[in-house]
Amino acid sequence: MELSRSCIPYTPLKRELKDCRVGLVTTAGAYVEGMEPFTENDLSFRLIPTATDTKKIRFVPGHFDTSKGALDPNIMFPLDRLRELLAAGEIGKVSEYHISMGLTMELRKLKEQVSWNIAEAVLKTRPDIVVLTGG
């Protein structure tokens, strides 16, 4: 059976959550101070290291209200929550880095080109689970 590129196959979790590596992927336009912020209609993505101080995470405003995320980035990019779950033994590992995408209306190009690059970047972190957040 050949899988369609237009649907996501159901993939049951094959291990206990406490044994899983967890990564984050967001469409909230998150970036770290010192990184190039996303621009309007940006098809790029950023790699955010796990060791990042969440006080240095920013969000590109414009398409949605980012004011609450400015107060607590974990609302849109729950990196500290993952660290807490790790410390509590609820999850096994946290990915070395996480993925944040920019904001775009070029959905065909995003689907046909950029999404494959993002998927490849995610796979390099070898996650068992990916938490997706949006903006």
C-alpha cells in the first residue's frame, strides 16, 4: 500500500511516554533574540535549541495576538513545560532543538516544498512524539 502525501497516517505510540523523546514544532513565528525575525509571507523556519532561555523567545506579531506569548512564551512554545515533564520523569528526553515556522499565505509552496524540509529537520532530532502548536 502506498501512502498518500495528502494525509497523515495514524501512527500508534509504541512505547511508554516516560521513554519517549519529545520535540516541538510551531507555526507561531517563534524565534530567539539574536536570530533573524520572520518577515511577512516568510517560508523559512528556525531551529530553536532546547537549552534556550524562554525569556529570549520572541514571536512575530501581525497575523494573531502575540501579547500573551510575550509575557509567557510557554503559552505558544511550551519549552519550559517539556523541561518540567522531563525533570518529573513523565517523558524520557527532549529533542536537541525544536522547529518554528514563519507566517505565509503561500500554502501550495509551503505544502509542496517547505514542509518536506521541515519534516527532514524534525526527523534529524529523532522524536517519538512531536507537540504541534499554532499561532
